[in-house]
Amino acid sequence: MFQKSLRMSGKGSVGIVGSGLIGKSWAMIFASVGYEVKLFDVEPSQVSTALENIKSELLEFEEAGTLRGTLPAVEQGKLITGTSSLKDCVQDAIYIQECVPENLELKIKVWTEIDGLVDETTILGSSTSCIVPSLISEKLKNRERFIVAHPCNPPYHTPMVELVPAPWTNQETRDTTRELMSAIGQGPVSLSRELPGFVLNRIQYALLNECWRLIRDGIVSPQDLDVVMKDGMGMRYALMGPMETIHLNADGTQNYCDRYGETIFNVSSDSGPVPTGWKQESEADRAEVAALHAALCETVPLEKLYERRVWRDKGLAALGKLKRDLAKSAKDE
Ligand SMILES: NC(=O)c1ccc[n+]([C@@H]2O[C@H](COP(=O)([O-])OP(=O)(O)OC[C@H]3O[C@@H](n4cnc5c(N)ncnc54)[C@H](O)[C@@H]3O)[C@@H](O)[C@H]2O)c1
């Protein structure tokens, strides 16, 4: 039923609940392709700040040539409005993207309220980074239309989203959310079932664990390790994932495994357990974290974090433009 209404009504209204870092970004993404967006926050001043920032960022992106979508920045901005009423935000929305802080009790509270306000066609999406959808949605009466839509940060410049169903999420919701995310340019990654960390964070944590072990054991400095990623592997990964990378690094995946499989198995078997430093339970753990923190502060002092984030986001925007241009020229060839 939802799929039909989405396809027949054309662009509809999307409700964003929570207008912080992630909510603001989702609002801009939906507006970029013409959806009307209603932004709600428990803190009304947050909504006004988000609306102001959205308007200036859209103009800035337009100026830099990194604006998403085809509508002019001013038109995109007009599609986003704020509201101080949760009901107004979610009622009649075709899709809701919840972006409140990462706290299970709060998410359950907010979703219980939304559950009583929506009609029976609205899709219910949560931006949660780590909470599995069954924990948030178990008691909702509309739980078959609940799904996690987890973006990468900053979502506007990292155009992907993980779609994680609860056991009771129906197929129509899984399919329609995937279609919607493709339509807004947020490349969907569909998981068949929920699991801790989803896919993005499981990969990120596996990588971080190896990095931690190599630094802790004095094999490499944090700064040199970052060079491996940003000037080595990361250059490739900005264009293609690790699976396509191995396919290209030999004469196909079969040949890659024939050539390197045993080495990969042996080296990986030497990797060691998850570092206990993450938990900071012992003196030694805390000393490891303090040393790592101090080393990173040499690269970016805490007072320069904001500046460095702005630099990163500008770089990501330029990279996104380059990738779009490359995709376009490949299509034109
Ligand atoms: N920041 C990231 O890197 C990142 C990446 C991907 C996903 N996420 C997830 O996105 C969600 C939001 O994260 P964020 O970084 O935008 O947080 P944030 O703190 O920047 O924003 C949260 C907003 O929610 C509002 N809020 C709090 N209680 C509310 C309520 N009851 N109703 C409506 N609004 C309420 C706050 O006022 C605030 O404006 C979290 O679940 C987080 O895990 C974050």
C-alpha cells in the first residue's frame, strides 16, 4: 500500500525528528531531490539554528559546485520548514527519519509517541548507529514498517545508508525504503537481518582493532599508520570497495585467492585478540588510551578540531563532486 501511495503521489512530505548534526543533513538530502521536509526538535531553538545553518550551507555548496540535486539552493531551502509540533512533523509524512541522541530509553519514548500519531502507510526510519531495530521497535503497533536507516557521517557528503530490518520489518518496507534511498542519492546497503554494529561499524571496528594492536606494539606510529590509509588504501577505497579491489589486484578474485589466500590466512591468524584498551578497565588500558590521545593531539590539538572538521567536510564535498563527474563521464562514453 505504501509503495503505491509513494509512486502515485510523487514527492510527499518527510518528517525529521531531531534537528542536530544528522537530522539537519537528512533534511538537506531529502530536499535536494524535491521532498518537502518538516523538521522537529524537542528544543525549538535547535530547529531555528538548524534552519539558519541549512540555508547558509546550501548557498555555500552551490557556490563551490558541490550542491546535491538539480534545484537551486534557495528552492531547496524553501522545501525545509521547522515545526514545534511532533504531530505536525510526522502526520501525513510518507517517511520519518528519527535523529534523536543515541540512547535506547529516549528512542523508545520518542517512537512510542510517533507510533500513536502516524497513519498506516508511513515508513518509520531511525538513524541509530548501534542499537538494533528490534530493541527500539518491539512494542510499536506499526513495528512492521520500522527500519534502521543508518548514515555515515557527514551524511550529505558520504552518500550511503545501511538499511537494517528488525525480524518483523515487512518486505514492502525493506524494498520501498531501498527505492526511496536510491531516489535521494543515498546509496542503500540492505542487510538481511539485524546484528550488532551493522556492517559499517563491524568493518570500522575490525580495522581499528588492527590499528590499535600495531600502534600499541610499537610497530608503527599513529601518524605513519594514518598515511597507510589516507595516501595508500584510502585512495583506492574512495573509488571502489575492498572486494572490487582484490578482484582488480589480480586476474580476478579466484586468482587473487589462489595467489594470496594462504598468506592472508596466516597473517590474519597472527593478529591477536581484541585490545582490552577499549574498555579502559585497568591502569595499563588507561595508559594506552592516554598515550594514543596525546599522540593524536600532536597532529590535531583539541582547539583545532572544529577547523579540521570543516577542512575534512570541504574535502569530502570536493571528492564527492569528482566521483559524480567520473560516473557521469563513464556514462557518457
Ligand atoms: N554523529 C554521527 O557521527 C552519527 C552518524 C550516524 C548516525 N548517527 C546517529 O544519529 C542520531 C542523532 O545523532 P546526532 O549526532 O545528530 O545527535 P545530536 O546530538 O547532534 O542531535 C540530536 C538532536 O535531537 C534532539 N532531541 C533530543 N531529544 C529529543 C526528543 N525527545 N524529540 C525530538 N528531538 C530530540 C536534540 O535537541 C538534538 O538537536 C543518533 O542515533 C546517532 O547515533 C550519528
